[in-house]
Amino acid sequence: MQIWKFVLDPSVDPQAVKMPKGAEILTAREQGHNVCVWALVDPEAPTECRSFEVIGTGWEVPRRSRRYIGTAQIIDGSPLVFHVFEVM
């Protein structure tokens, strides 16, 4: 098992991320100017696509089944706060 990082794009909603099947999502946070998800993975497992949303504070939230992963606060002139969900 290993912990891998996956970088998300806040402008794509929802977005598919390829990761090893059965990956356990640990958290979502900022790293520099990126919104990232970290997961515990089996590097030998075949890949599957998982779907994620990055929703900014004050943005409209679409009605769909989702699971909260974490919040990323990007400080770049003015603070941007993004909330990361996995679409179920």
C-alpha cells in the first residue's frame, strides 16, 4: 500500500480521476496553489475512474449524491475556499 496524491481542477465539475481500484480517500487540502486529494492505494490494482467535485464557498451546489472529503484554502491575493466531494 502507498499514499498517492491526485491534483483536482476547480474549473471542471464533476471531474473523473483515475486511481487504483479500491483506493481509500484520506483527505482533501491545498498544496501550494493546488487542490489535492490523498488516497491510500494498492499500486498493483487495476485503475478505475472516481468522480469528484470542487465547490467554492458561495457557489451553487448541484443536487446529487456526494460525500464530503475536505476543504482547501488557497491564499493568493484574496483567500479562495474550496470544498471537495466525491460524487457517489
